[in-house]
Amino acid sequence: MSGGSVVTAIDLNSTVFQKTFAKLDEKVKRDAKKIMSELMLLDLARPPAKLHLHTLTSKTVRSALDPKKSVNVYAIHISSDDKFKASFTFENGTAYFRVCGEHDWVDKNPA
């Protein structure tokens, strides 16, 4: 594993993420928890295809650590039917989740 792209922590504390997660139905929440837990110790440079993990092209968001900086935003499918996804930034080994919801909505609103 390449140390620079390995997820060593997951942060779900974003207010926006918490609000959007609360709106998901219970089955999607169960799927999401399982899938998000699979990120721990994952090398983002070599994710398994089943996660559909990718950066959102030509999109950057404010850093969770330094609001003056813009960083890449990643997306991951969080439901077994691929209808829902979540976005996060990856900073200093931590995946900072930002928002979740229907696939196309997250692509347009990575927060």
C-alpha cells in the first residue's frame, strides 16, 4: 500500500452529511455503513471496482481542514443498487464525508 493514499480515519461529523444521511431510508443507511467501513485502510489509488470510487472531474471543494484551500472531491456509491452515493475529501489520511443522496444530485452538489 502506498502510505499517501491510504484511508486511516473516516470523519462523518459534517453537519450537511449528517442531515443528508438522516434523510436516507433504513436499507440505504445499512448499505452505506457497510460500504463506508470498507474504506478503512483502503489505498485510494487502487480501490475495488465494486465501490465505484472516483474523483468528481473538474470539481473541487473547500478543504475540511483549511477553508482557504480547495481540494479534490471523491465520490463513492453507497447503495447496492448504485442509486445513492456520497462525496468526501481525502486529507492527511482522513476521508471527510460531506454529503450523500441520489447519484445525480451528489454529482451536482458535492458540498
